[in-house]
Amino acid sequence: MLKKIMLATVTSVFLLLSVAVHAEPVTMVFSCKLKDGSTKDDAMAINARWLKWARATGGSDEITSSYVTPVIGDLGGFMWVDTYPDIATWGKIVDADSGFDAEFDAISTCSSNRMLRGEETVPAK
């Protein structure tokens, strides 16, 4: 469900960014909580199947996905951190219907998401 909402809200952003950002990696971060009775292993099993599908659909083995938990601070919940080699590859994934949304929604609730793009700092000489 959250991925469908994200698709609707960022399609126009995708089009704008795809012109400005061609081959720079992007990261999607989803903040989630497991539903009662669901486990990390449940989430990881679904995500492993999703990742296989995403790599095939996006045409890139550079797509990664991590189940991330906090070590300090608010210890509730977890995050999915998905990386893509570029925004065009992310667009292929978002535009395709994976069929995994219902599976993710059955075990977890994601309250927010954001796309990040980083620039590496070069050490001063």
C-alpha cells in the first residue's frame, strides 16, 4: 500500500529528477513496524523474493535491500533501505506491479518513506 502511495506522489518528481540525475545512485528508506505475530524472518523471506524480482525487472544486480534496526534512540520498528544504481532503474521498479505489496502489508505497517541521494565528501588535501 505504501509503495503504491509513493508511486502516485513521486511520479512527477521522478520525471523531473530523471532529467537532472542520470546515473547517480539513489536510496529509498521506508520506516516500518512489524505487526503482532510477524517476525523479522517473515519480512526477510518476502523481501528476498521481492529483491530477486526487482533485480530482474530493473535489469541490475546492483539493487540492494537491507532490513535495518536502530541501535541507539527509538528502538521500535525497522527500516527497509533499498539502493538503486540510478533513478531510472528505481523508476522501472516502481512502475511495474510486483504483487508484493499485499504480502508486505500483511506483516508490517510502514509510516513514511523518503528518497535520498548522497554526495561523497573528498578529504581535504
